[in-house]
Amino acid sequence: MTTNAPTLLVVEDDSIVRMLIVDVLEELEFKVLEADGSEQALEVLKDQSQHIDLMMTDVGLPGMDGRELANQARQLRPALPILFASGYAENIEVPEGMHLIGKPFSIDQLRDKVKGILS
């Protein structure tokens, strides 16, 4: 693992899905932080000592959904790129500077999407 690997925050309430995404991203040599929902994600985002290159969030989170989380994340970190993951990708309007990947996605799709956003 390289020390200058990009850091991704993965927000997903389904622990199995989150584990799979984290495993894939770690294999791709990203540093990964995990959150099981918006509250946990916001705690990480508020920690200004924690560098984050990209937040990947499920849209359908319990409580505060992924879009509300993204809005709050942008208030804390205005330049943070955000990638939404959704099983209903075609029905979602993505705000300026934010990205979308439809579920289910392949490892290659995830890698290409993340690298595209970070490049």
C-alpha cells in the first residue's frame, strides 16, 4: 500500500455490500474509511485532520439519505468529490460536481469511475 494512496470514505448501510466495496477499493490500493450511515460519515467528515479524496455514498440510506449527506459533506468540505451508488441510477438527478454509479456495478466499473473522478 502506497502512502500517497487516495483516501475514500465509503458510506453504505448494508454491511455486506460495504465490505465488498471496501475490499475492492483496498485491492485497487486505495485507503478506505467506512461509515454505516450519514451520522457516522459526518463524524469522519468533521475531523479536519482526516484527509478524504472522495466520498462514495449509497443514495438510499436510513435517516438522512445520501443526497442530504452530500449537501452536508459539501458544507464541511466544499471541494469534496462525491460518488453516489444507486440501484435506481436512471431516476436520479446528480448535482453539479457529483457523480453516479448504478448498482450492481462490476469491479472494473467501480475502478474506472473512481479513477476518472480522482484524475
